[in-house]
Amino acid sequence: MTEPLYRDAYLTEAGATVTSVHERGYILDATIFYPQGGGQPGDRGVLVTEDGREIPIETTLYAEDRKQIIHVPTDGAPALAEGDGVTCKLDWETRLPRMKIHSALHLLSVVLPYPVTGGAIGDGEGRLDFDIADAGLDKDEITAKLNELVGRDAAIRESWITDEELDANPDLVKTMSVKPPRGAGRIRMIEIDGIDYQPCGGTHVKSTAEIGSVQVTQIQKKGKQNRRVRIVLA
């Protein structure tokens, strides 16, 4: 199993060892790189060997067993071998805007309290799809409500509950298409103090104030009862 050091979202550098070589890249015993999932792209960065070679990582993915994490190098990067020691260095300038958007999307799910049918996180922008009929959604009104929540400077923190606790509180799950991973006996929760509490495996900022201003840029009709709301960091 790859130890998920990325759960400390502000950790930008850490040592690791190559445990195996996968057809798509390298599996490490621990990583600060977030693997693609839950609508959030995989992290980029570089692996630096003990002799100073640099292996650029273009994305990070889960292996088939969902327990190991594959670091996909760019074409032509120097090769690594099992047992090599490396230092993981995160592309922080790419990660941070994704963290801000991810936290902002949690706030959007509070402003629009409808079932979420899909979502995606980009570089400074993102979107959620809602199971909702035409309700006269207004971009400016949603933007104002979002920024009011951001301005509360509410703490954002993780906690854990058991599978049984989630089963007893099914309304905690807002997403219809993506369910929290099970099998480990516990489920990671993200709490925005006094505002929101839901399962999530992604990376987040420490407080809503760190998000900065956000803006709703588009509301699209994607079906009879499906509305896509796009936001950006303003």
C-alpha cells in the first residue's frame, strides 16, 4: 500500500522509495501526490533521485487495486528501478488552485442543496451538476451567497467515521454518481465549521478565507432535471 501523505495537503516535499515499476510508471511506499479521483486531477511534480536525477511526473493515478499509487513520468524521463530512494517534490502552483476550487465546490453544494450528479475540478475553475428542474438559478445571487460563506473564514478539517455511521446517516452523501470508498472500515469526512460536513477524499485549504473571491461564470441546462454550475477563482 502507498501511504497517502497527500492527506496533509500542505506537505510539498517528502522522501519515498520505489516499491515496484508499473507499466505506466512508478509505485512508491508513500507519496504527497494526490491520485486522480473524485473529479480532482492527479498531481504533477518531480521525483529527485539520491544522485540528483529528476523525473518529471505528469500525473498520478490509482493502480487497479486502489491501494497503490502510480506516478506517471513524462516521455523520455530518466528511468527508476525498484528500491531507488527519491524525494517527491509537488507542483504546488498547480495543486493550490485545485484545493481552493475543491473547497469552494463544497460551499456551492450548500448554496444549492440539491443532489449532485457530477463534478470536476480544474486549474482555478470547476463545476458541479445538480439534479434540479429549472429553478430560475441566478449567477449573481449564487456568487454573492458563495462569497458570503467564503468570508466567514470557517475552519476546514478532516475527521473519520465508520462505515456503519455513514449507513446510519445516508444524507451525508451528496453525490449520486460517486460514492465514498468502502472496505477500510472508516470513511474520511471534510467539515467546514458550521457550514458543511460530507465524505471526501480530496485536498482542501485550511479555511474558507484562503479560497479568496469566487464567481459563477455559467449555468447550463444539461437535461430535463440537470443543471451545471461553473465557478472560477476571481
